[in-house]
Amino acid sequence: MDEGTRPGRARLAGRILFWYAIIFVVVIAVFGFAVTSAVRPVLERQVLAGMEQAARLLAAQLDGGVELDAGQVGEAVGARVTLIAADGTVLADSVVDPATMGNHAGRPEVASAMSGEVGKGRRESATTGAGSLYVAVATAARDVVVRLSVTEQQVAADATVIGSRVLAVASVIGVVGLLAVWMVAERMARPIHELTELAGSVASGRLEIRPRRSSLAELDRLGLAIGGMASDLGRRIVAGEEERRTLETVMAAMPQALVLVDGDEISYSNPTCARLLGRVPDRASMLVPRGLYRLQRDARAEGAPLTSDIEHGVPPRTLRATATPFGGDDRVLLVIENVTEQVRLAAIRQDFVADASHELKTPIAAMLASAEALNLALERRPERAREFADRVEESARRLSRIVADLLDLSRLEVSEMPDEMVDLTDVVEREVAAASGAARRVGLVLAAEIREATVRGSASDLALAVRNLCDNAIRYTDGGGAVNVSLWSDGQHAVLEVADTGAGIPTRALPRVFERFFRVDDARSRATGGTGLGLSIVRHVVERHGGHVSVESQLGVGSTFRVRLPAAGAAGDTTPVEPGTGHGETG
């Protein structure tokens, strides 16, 4: 039930009428008492004056010799009439038998009349026992005193009649006033009702309101205040909605997942959260992985931000979650970020440093050992000096190749790639021609089927990639085998294939052949002068050009490396290489 219409809640008009009625009754009572109190003295004076005039007329009639019947005269004048002789004997009375009345010579009003004055008095009648008003007038000969009297009850009754008439008139006026007050109250309440409805509209969200003018300045000011409040509230709501949409857009665009936990209830999560964690439950205790629930619980208990790396999903991903508690309540904000790639890159960098140190240490150790042996040979067996000198040179050349490949990798990772038109046909032809001598020396057949293909990028980098592919195929193919190089364009992509009939690559090693320093056959790679970085360089070059490199291999049959690059003027194949499945050189 609405608060304003609940039982016990009076309407404004009813409340005004209620108080009007109470005030009216009090005023009428006071007014009646005042009228009665004011009218009675006046009425008494009028009664005394009337009785005096009547007494004088009766005295004049007695002087004229007219006999008076006290009873008739009393009825005529509406008062008790008593005729008293000069000696105080009661001659006649309109109410009481004169024989029962004593001598009245000692009555004050009679004494005053006998002295030539008009006798007046108020006292209790000795005969009737009632309080009465007396007027006595003597005849000219002063032989008879005419006395008139009325009881105080008669005067009070007359005063009551007058007061009743006044109250009746006042009551009629009060009823008319009541109707007038009702009309005025209803008229006053109407704009208040309208303002109440306007306030309700504002509370329900309807802010486009225009208060109507009323006849009361105070209500007009109240209406204007409500209208101003609605306009200001509307502006604030619009600004708040805009800020909320902006915040929602920003949070939705964030790569981190955001989860706001209030107690055990999840009150907010951004879209990234669903993409990162899957379905977001309603309660924090149902969060997956469970480490998120424990992290936010511990952060709330400690009152300080906590960060933890959590494994989740298949294949496992590394999620870095930071739980930040709000001060003063049970809310905790979880910020979750997928750091799988960063962790992988950090591991790769760590492995790279370790591998590079190991790879550099081997030729350096060989050089030091060979140098020491060379010094001994020069002293004791000079004929073997050439052998040790060749070993020093071989180790130095291997060290130089490793350093050169490392420098190429570093340059590919940090430098900007030129954007120029590259005739890939010419690049492949030159690199195949350069590799043909090495193929002949180990007894291989190097064949090429090259068609027109044009790409955009760096000619020197693409030449480096083709060189490493050809060198890798030659080193891992035994004498009598073949290496076939093919180049063509399908309109969207330029496709380069380098196929060999070598030993092939085990299936378990295929996902790692493009990793730095990875070797399928470590002994053969070192024997043929491989650095373990060639195919890693190939991958970097291809990906910098928006392309993709893959390998197919079968043990004992051979391997095929395929490079797809966006053709010039066409959308390139930008299929990314999955993290963790990049390739490293086979030799």
C-alpha cells in the first residue's frame, strides 16, 4: 500500500476541516460564554429600566384614582407587582397572598421609594426564596409604593434565548465557512497532488516534466524546484549512462579478464572473462580454476593485493591473476591475464641463452684445446702442426657461422622490414645456382622448377631464407640423393618447396624443427657444420613477410619444406604459427 494512502494518513483537506471544526467549536463555546456574560448585564439594565417605567405608569394611575388589579397588571407587564402602603403593609401582590406577607417598610427599595427616590435592588425574596430584581416607585402622595420584581431565573432565561439565537446564527455561518474551507482546501490540495505525481514521475524515471502554475507562490516555487531537480537529474543520468557505456566499452576492449566479487557473489565480469575462462558462474566459490577463488579469498583476508600464476585448460595455459580488495567492504577485483606466450618467450629466451652459451663454448673450447696442442706440436712434432692449425681454423669458422646466424636472428627480430617489390624468381634462381657447387661436392642432384612469382618485402632476407633451406636439404641428404626446389604462384600466394630424399625427421621432432639450436641428429649437424639456427632464421623471415612455413617428413624417405608468401598485390596468407609449435633447424 502506498505510504500516502495508508490507513491513519489523513488527506490535507480532511486535516484542515478537522482542525477547522475543533477551532470552530472552541470559538463558538467561548463566543457563547462571552455573549451570555455580556448580554445579561445589559438585559438586567433593560429589565430594570422597563420595570421603572412600568412602575411610574402604575403610580400615576393610582394618583389618578384608578384601582389596579395586581394579578392582571402583573400578567400585562410580565413581572410580579406588589402594592405597599406607607406604613409597610402589603395591600396587594400578583403572586402571593398579601395576608401571608409581613411588613415591608424595612425593604431597601421600599424605603428608598418612600424617600422620593426610585428604589432598586437585588436580593433573595423572603417570600418566594428566589433571587430577584426589584424596582419601587411611590405615588405622588407617597401613600402607596408600587414595586415590580422579576426573578434572576427569568433574566437568565431571556439571556439564554438571546445567546441561543446568536449561536444558531453563528452555527449557520460556521457551516457555510466549513463548505468554504473545504473548497479552499481542495483547491490548495490539487496542486499539491499534481506536484506529488510529478515527484513520482521523476522517481520512476520520467524526467521530461513541466509543472503547471498555481495560485500559490510557494507551490510555484516548489514546482519549479522539482522541475529543476528533474532536469538536473536527467543531465546527471545521461552523463552517468555515457560514462557507464564508456567504461563498459573500455573494459570490454581490455585484453585482461575482469571479475568483481562481492562476498561470494560475482557482480560483474567483462566479455574477455568468458573468452579466457569459459562460462562465468554466479558465485565465486564455483570459479574455475579453483586457484582464482582461493586467491581472492586470501586477498580479502589479508586486506592487500595478491598475485599468482595459475595453470588452466588443455593444452595448459598460464593465467596471471591479481586480486585487489576494496577497502571497507567484501568486494575484491580479480584481474586475469593470459601470460602463456610471455612465459613461453621467457623460457625460450632462457633456453636460448643457455643453448647459445653451450654452442659458443664448444668451438671456443675446441679452439683452446687445438691451440694448446698446436703449441706442443710446434715444440715436439712439427709435422702435426698443420693438423691442429686446421682444427683451430675449423672451430673458428664454426664460431663465426654461429655468431653470424645470431646476428641475423637479432636483426630480424628488431629491425624494420623494407617494403619493396621482390622478384622471388630471380632470388631463388641465384640461391639455387650458389648451392649447386656444394650439392655436386657431396654427390647430390640439385634440380629446380622455377616459375614467375613476385612478393613484397626484403630481397636479402628472402635470399637468406632460401639459402638456409637449400643448405639444410643438402647437409641432410646422403650422396646419390636429390634435392628438388620448386617455385610457383597460385595468384594469391607464392609457394616455395624444397624437397630432399634424406634421412627424414621423426614425427615427435616435427613440432620443434624450427626452434633455435634444435637438432634432430646432433652428431651429423656438427659434422656438417650446422649451427642449429638455420631453420629458425627461415621461420623469422617468412613470418616477417606475412607468410607461413611448414614441413612434411617421413623417416627414410625425405622431407619437404613449404613456404607460402602473399603474392604482390594480393591478400597474403597470414595464418599464424601456433605458440610452442614453432620450428628449429634440423642440422
